[in-house]
Amino acid sequence: MQQISTMLMKLFQRARLEKPGQIDPRAVEFTLSLLIAMYDRSGTGYVKTRSAAAALISLSGDTLLAKYRALFQFYAVPDGKETLITRSALRSLLTDLNQIPAIVGEGCTLSCVEIAIHDCFHGVLSAAVVEEKFLSWLRSEPAVLLWLPTCYRLSATEMVSHQARCR
């Protein structure tokens, strides 16, 4: 928890420099509380750094493609000249990300995760997939992660203003 708290302090200090006055002074406390609620339900005082990073990546203001690439890099393993994501790593990623909608009672079952893994590896003979296959699968908006592009679209429209006037 101490490592994650320190990481969050540095992250929000940088954000305050980039966007003065827009970052709540309690952002570290709020974010840490959210991460604990999602990933430490039994109160052990331990949250995996990778799980916390996955949540921060997916909740960031970055583009969907940038989020997808970052998630791949975080969970994939190097294999010679290329980087691959295995079924096991994809299961970990989906399980970690599923904790985000679960915190508001919208998580899916373990079978949802297994169906998603099966879909991602459909037609793949090897034990792992390359980044392009992974990205292609994510672009198809699998049900287990449908909340992610939906949240992105909602946040992207927050800043849209139209010059139309209603009567």
C-alpha cells in the first residue's frame, strides 16, 4: 500500500503542475480508497501494483488505443523478438479490470471472463497472441469490457459544445 500511495502522490503532483487548480487536494486519498475497495476486499493491506496500474490506465483520460496498448505492455511477456499475451495473463488482466465495474455492482461472472478469453484466442493455434491480435479483439468491444469504451465515449463528449440554440 505504501508503494502505491507514493506512486499516486507523484502522479498527482505531476498532474497538479500540468493542470493547476483542477486536481482535488484529496485525490491521492480518494484514489487509494477506490483501489483498496476494488482490490483488497478482505482487508489484507495488500494491493498488487499491476492491478492498481491496470485500474489507473483504464480510468485515465488517454485514448482507447493508448489504454489498450498500455494494458497489453503491462500484462504481456517478451518472447524472443516479440511480446505476447498468454491466456493466463489475459485472465489476470480481465479479472483485474472486472473489479472496476464490480465496485458499483456491475461486474460479470468468471464465465464471462472465460468466454472473452476464448473469443480472443479464437483461431489462434499458439499459446499466446501478439499485440495486433489483442488490439483487434479489443476493438470488437468484447462484452466483458464494454464499459471501457462506453466510459471513454462519455468522457470524450463532456467537453463538446454545440453552437445550436434550442427554443
